[in-house]
Amino acid sequence: MNYNLNQASDKKAAKKLPLVVSLRKLITIISGERRNLIIAFTAIFLNAGLSLLGPYLVGYTIDTHVQAKDYNGLLMFSAILLGMYVIAFVVNYAQMKMMGGIGQRMLFSLRNSVFNKLQELPLDFFNQNKAGDLISRINNDTDKVNQFFSQSLMRFIGSLITMGGAGIILLIINLPLGLAALTPALFLWIFTKVVSPWIRRKNEASLKSLGYLSAEIQESLANFRVVITFNRRDYFMKRFNDANTENYKKSVHAGIANNTLTPVYTFGSNIGQLVVLSLGIWLIIKGYFSIGLLISFLAYISNFYNPLRQMAALWASFQQALAAWDRISHLLSFENNLSIVEDQNQHINTSYIHFREVSFSYPNGKEVLHKVSFELERGKTYAFVGPTGGGKTTTASLIARLYDATKGEILLDGKDIRSYDSCGRAKKIGFILQEPILFTGTVRDNILYGNPECSDLTNDQLEDALKEAKISSLLRRFEKGLDTPVQITGDGISLGQKQLIAFMRAILRKPELLILDEATANIDTVTEQQLEAILKNLPDSTTRVIIAHRLNTIENADQIFFVNSGEIIDAGSFEEALDLIMHGKTES
Ligand SMILES: Nc1ncnc2c1ncn2[C@@H]1O[C@H](COP(=O)(O)OP(=O)(O)OP(=O)(O)O)[C@@H](O)[C@H]1O
Ligand SMILES: [Mg+2]
């Protein structure tokens, strides 16, 4: 399955979602905030109503009180207006504060759902996407959406309502004048519709290059050891510079795109006001219009065009949020392709692992396994040998269902491997990876990773459990025993020690099948003998799969498989296997 976020999004970008669908998708994120949103919307309506009432009162005051020189009436209306402005201020403030809160909560839950999605996705997804780009989606893109929600959305809707109200009033006061005043807005609307996709595209490109930049930074930080050892700071500096320059250019383009609307909108509203002024004065001269009415009319024009001018910036922010939301929703739309399927067939097979004509290739890669079949019996020890890149790790990954076979069937304990849930499967299989993966913490934390049953044990109890599993002697390789700190980024722990931790972690879970992928490659001979003894002492029913280059480790295997060029064949005796490894071919 194609899990590449950047590849697929290019195609998706060409075909934009309709505005309504995008809006609805955005609204679903804050559906939990219904009560707060209702309050916020009420505030918006109140605010818009108050600002629409203002010009009418001003016009009325001029026509009835100012012209009649009734100063008491004038004072009273001024007081009413002041009261309205104070209420509008309070409502505005409360609404801003509330939206800030909603925005932060939304950001929180959005980041949560993106991160939860990452937890659900299979290894394939992580092979195809760079960590830095994912981090950028979790941090930057969600923040862009949040910015729109907390800062712009309410102003956006408020502006829309005020504009709508003012537009209607303009038409009611005087239809021809109203129509003339609103015509520039029609052109602005058409202009906006035409340039919006361009604005969104520019923002998308800018976010994408930001993701790329973040991936570059992440990669050079993760590999700083190699960078320093090979003294290739210049190489990473250049790559960083390229990514940074690209991001700079894309951001400038996005900035230009975001700012195109403002001058055009300002021009449009000026034209609108000019039209009203000239037409209005002509109407007054002709006696169709009072001065007060013209002042109200001009105020409503401002009430229409001021929010419209604001809309220019808000609309750009909206396009930016949509571009960010596209990137997030693309990630959220992925489903784990390793779904659990019901095992329909009755298998009479009793072996523990059974590969039936299994073929496998990585996405966009050549076939690594071609129609291979083999069986692993309970309680036996198997060795997988073969040249580098032959497919040993791939085979082990299929046994642990890190990937699904492209063709064929894999049975685990007599059932289709795809019928187990990930918990059930992980319980049965202990996999010590070629590159042990640890987390920052202590040795104890790392041994207990993925083992909730033991997580409450005290250090003494845990040591007893390790003793019972006959692996406590390995703890001696750590200066402070269980409490030895583990740092992932720096030094402080050797590769061999990492492998020991991975070993203890796997054995303590008492798996039915233990897979060791080059697990002893970095361990001294004495410790390796210790590990061998531990392996021998595992319960009789434990099946062992050992992948090794060092031949002494496979001497005691019950059966040796040779993995190469898409094939897995029985290598026969140890001597025959040796011959295969040396010459890469079978005797027959
Ligand atoms: N994540 C991946 N994506 C694409 N191709 C991969 C991936 N992992 C491995 N391959 C390819 O699959 C083939 C088999 O790789 P695999 O890691 O299984 O070999 P191996 O026998 O374990 O080698 P080694 O002895 O070096 O560990 C190689 O050609 C490799 O390039
Ligand atoms: Mg390997």
C-alpha cells in the first residue's frame, strides 16, 4: 500500500475538496465544543446586531434631533450609543477569550488524534515517510488550523454576518443605490473565487517545504555521530541550506499570495464608497434623500466594506488552515492495511509456523521472497543463514507480521497469522531486532517495555523473575543493575548492552517463538556462551529462530535454512550449510 504522504498529496492537491466539504470537515474537529460554540455564536450575532443598529440610530438622531436642535434628545442618543459600544466591547472580549480556549483544546485533541493515528499505522508507513515531516505535521500544521480557529474563525463569521446585514439594509433603504454600492463586492467575490485555489496551493507548498526542512534537521540530528566522524558537516550544512532556502522561497510566495487580496479589497471598497457618495449627493440634490439617511447609508457602506477588507486577511488565513488541514486529514485518512481477518479455513497442520507459497516484495521494490514454503515445529531451533540482503530479516518480519505476505499464506500455531490481534500475536512472539531499539529511561524501563504484567513488580521482585527465567546474570553487565540509565541520543550504553536488554525484554515475556536477528553479533564470546545456555534452558515448547552470520551460533540448530535470491531452502547438515554459505549454491 502507498503510505507516502508527499507523493500522494501531489495528486490530491490537483483535485481540491469543495469549500463546503472542507468547512464541514473542519467543524467536525470542534464538535465536542457545541455549548461553547453556541455561546460564542450568540455573542457574534449580538455584536453584529449592535454594530448594525449604530448607523441607523446616528442617521435618525441627525434627522430628528440635530436638525431640530434638540440637544437633550441628542445627549440621550449619545448615551444609548455609548452603552451599546460598551456592551459590544464586553461581548467581543468574552468571545475572543472563549475562542482562544476552544482553539487550544482543539489543538490538543487534533494533535492527540494525529499521534494516535501514528500509533495505529504499520511499519510500512514509517518506512515511506520521514520522521521530521511527521513531526512538522503534528506541530506546525495543527498549529495553522488552530490559529484560524482561535483567532480568525469568529471574526470571519462575525464579518460575514455584519456584511450580510449591512448589505440587506442598504438594499432596503434604497434599492438602486444599494445595488450600485454592492456591485464592486460582486467583482471582489469573483476575483476571490478565482485566486483562492492559487493561494491555497502556495500555502500548501510552503507547508510541504517546512515538512521537508524539518525532515532534514531530524536526519542530521539523528546521524550526528556519522556527520562528525566523517567530518561531513559541510555536506549536511549544504543540504540544510538547500532545504532552508527552498522553504524561504516557498514561504515568501505564500506570503505574497496571502497578501494579494487586501489591496484589491481596499480598492473595491473605495470604489463602492465613491459610487454612493456621488450618487447619494445627486439624490439629495434631487430631493429623494435626506442628509441623515445619506450618513446612515455611508455608515452601512463602511459596515459592509470594512469587514470585507478584513475578510481579505481572514480569507488568506482560512486558505492556509485548509492547506494545513489537507495535510493532516490525509494522514488521518490512512488505515492500517494489516487488518484482522477471520480465519475461514480449517487447518489440520500442527507445525507452529507454516509458510505456504509465500511471496513478498516491499512497496516499489523487487520481490524479496518468491513462493517460499517451509514449516517450523514447536520446541525446535532453526537457523536462517544467507548472504547480506538475502531476505532473512524480511522473513523474520513476516513471521512477526510486521508486514503481510504479498501472496500466499502464513499460519501461526495452526491459524492464519492475520486472524490474531496485535496483542495476541505479540504475546506469542519475541523478536530481538537486528538493531535493538531502546527508549530513554533505565534498564528496568526498557526490560519491562511492552510487558504490563510485570510493570508493577519492585526491583527485587523483578530480579527474582529474571532469576527464574535464568537471565539475571546478564544484569551484571550493567554498572547500576536495573537502575542503569539508558540514553538514546548519547553514548553511555554499548551496542552489546543494548542487545542484552532486548534479549531480557524478549525472554521475560515467555514467548512461544523467539526470533533472534543477529542478536549476538556485538556480544563477547563469554556472554554469547551465557546467552546460548539461556536459550537452551528455555521451556521445551519454545520454538527458536536464529539468524546469524557467525556460524558457531547455529551449530546446535535442528534445521538450517538458506535464504537467498527469493528462495528459502533446507540447507541440510551443518557442513552442507557451510558449503552453501561459502559457495552460495546447493550440492544437488
Ligand atoms: N524497508 C525496506 N524497504 C524496501 N526494501 C527493503 C526494506 N528492507 C529490506 N529491503 C530489501 O529487501 C532485501 C532483503 O533485505 P533483508 O533485510 O531481509 O536482508 P537480510 O538477509 O536480513 O540481510 P542482512 O544479513 O544484511 O541483515 C534487500 O534487497 C533489501 O534491500
Ligand atoms: Mg537482516
